[in-house]
Amino acid sequence: MTTALRPPSSLRRSAWASNPKLKPFLPYVICLPIFLAIWQVISAILGESRLPGPINVVANTWMPYIAEPFFDNGGTSKGLGLQILISLQRVAIGYLLAAFTGILIGGILGMSKFLGKGLDPVIQVLRTVPPLAWFPISLMVFQDANTSAIFVIFITAIWPIIINTAVGINQIPDDYNNVARVLKLSKKDYILNILIPSTVPYVFAGLRIAVGLAWLAIVAAEMLKADGGIGYFIWDSYNAGGDGSSSQIILAIFYVGLVGLSLDRLVAWIGRRVSPVSR
């Protein structure tokens, strides 16, 4: 009776790594367990009460935050899924307002060198103001925490959209403008056939930066004063100070990162679909 010879384990691993279908996942398979192991070791050194390890986080938050992300016990006692949806609603309103206003203002500044140069110092000063610095002013103006949070998102996200839109218009090749003059294109035809297609990649670069800033701003704003939302959940868990508070905060931070990554990829995907260059 004969038995089939099995290749050495090193060869099996090499064959697995060289598989074109599996090779893209190799960095994740190697690096993520190493990261989790280091995290668990640091947790063991510092103590679970100071920094829960990944095993502790899952064990402490499995019920109800992982197993039932959309539970609703009334008031602000909601699962992380619902808390994220509350935050996303605020982000959607503020971000869409910033996108519409930013593209409009950026287009005007890009097409008018006089206005672009004259307002550049104002934009450069205001864009460096931290998001939370706007929150007290917005509370005084709007007298409402939810509206104030939306305004913070708007004022944080609008600057990269304005700047990138204006830069995109200024970067239109001179050959395109010369052809437009030779063909005597109307203003409408110039905007539709030259200006918009040429500036779309720049606009979406600004929109991609802006969506990340908007998500950062809403989490910070909800920590200060909000009725629900993922930022509120993190701050409320910290104030609760219970045995599972640290694990809840870490789990919420993990969800915040996943949602932020998803938003970034979504805007990038839309940009690739819309951009005439990619097509």
C-alpha cells in the first residue's frame, strides 16, 4: 500500500502565497494578527482596567453592542448601529450643504482672478480654525445643539472643496482655452464642455478630503453637546465609568474608523465613475 507524498510545509506556504487570488490578502493575514497580539500583550502589561485587549473588548461588548447593534431602549439608550445612523444624518446634511456651496464659491473664485486673489487671505485664515472653535459661536447663533453640529460640519468641510474647485479651474490647460476662443464657444458651452470635465477630478479630491473632515467634526461636536450619535456614545460611556466603559469606547472608535473609511471609499468610487479621465 502506497501513500501520496506531501510537499514540505514551506512549499505549501509558498504555493499559497504565490496564488494570484490569495496573494492580495497575504499582508492582512500576516499583519492584523501581529497587531492584535501586540495589543493583547500591552493590555496584559498595563492591565485590563486601563487598556482592554481585543479579547476583553469583544467579551465585554458582545451583548448587546455587537450582537444587537440596532436595539432601542428609548431616549439615548440605543445600539451603536442607531448611534452611527444619527451621526450620519447630521453629516449628510452638513456635507451636502458644504459640497453645493463650496463648488459654487470655488467656481466663482476660480473664474474671477480678482475675487480669487482678494478673498484668498480670508479663506486661508478661516480654514485653519479648528472645528470645535466654531461650536460656541454656532450655539450662540442657532440656539440648538443639532443645528450647531450640522453647522460645524458645514464650516469644516467647505474649505477643501472651495480650494480644490478653484485650483481645478486655474489648472485648465491654455490649449483648451485657446480652442474655446477660436471656436467662439458660448459661456454655457465652455462651462459644460471644458470647465466641468477638466475640474471634476479636482472637485472630487476636495470632496474626498471634506468627507473625512466632516466625519471627524461630527464625532467631536457630539462629544460636547448632542442628543445621541456616536460621539455622544463615546463621551457618555466615559462619564459612566463602569467596568465595560473602556471596551465600549474602543468598540465605538473601531466603528468610527470603519465608517470613516467607508465614506472615503464611497466618495472616491463616485469620483472614478463621474470623472471623464477615468472613463
